[in-house]
Amino acid sequence: MARANVETEALRQFAAELSRFVSDATALRTKLVTAHRRVGDTWNDQVYQKVSAEIDQAMRNLDAFLKQVEPEVPKIKKKIEALEQYLG
């Protein structure tokens, strides 16, 4: 007989945390990019250029991660529904 080796409530909490993380990270990313552009109006030397390159790379990495992770939340929720039906 097949068994489900997961607690649906723990999985539900993880899905909620993952969803909240994506939302929070997206909002914080926007704030950081806006602040960076604003400071760029008055600060534009070699250090700013270096920091800008690092921030740009980090934002590309974050965007790729969020793009990959965000679609997993609905998949996890579907898994929860299927598990709950299976477990009765």
C-alpha cells in the first residue's frame, strides 16, 4: 500500500512562506533598484559604477531565482490537495 510521506500542514506552511518570500523579495528588489537609481543622480564615480555592476548582476540572479521559484507555489498547493484527497 502506498504512503504519503509528508504532513500536509507543514507543506501548506512552506507554500505560504515561499509565496511570502517571493512577494517580499520582489518588493524589496524594487525599493533597492529605485534607491540605487536615485543615488546615481548625485553619485557617479568609479565606485558607483562598480557597485552598479554588482547590483545589476545580483538583481539578474534574483530575478532568475524568483522566476524559477514562483511557479512552484501553485504546484505545491495542487500536491497538498491531491494528498488530502488521497489521505481522506
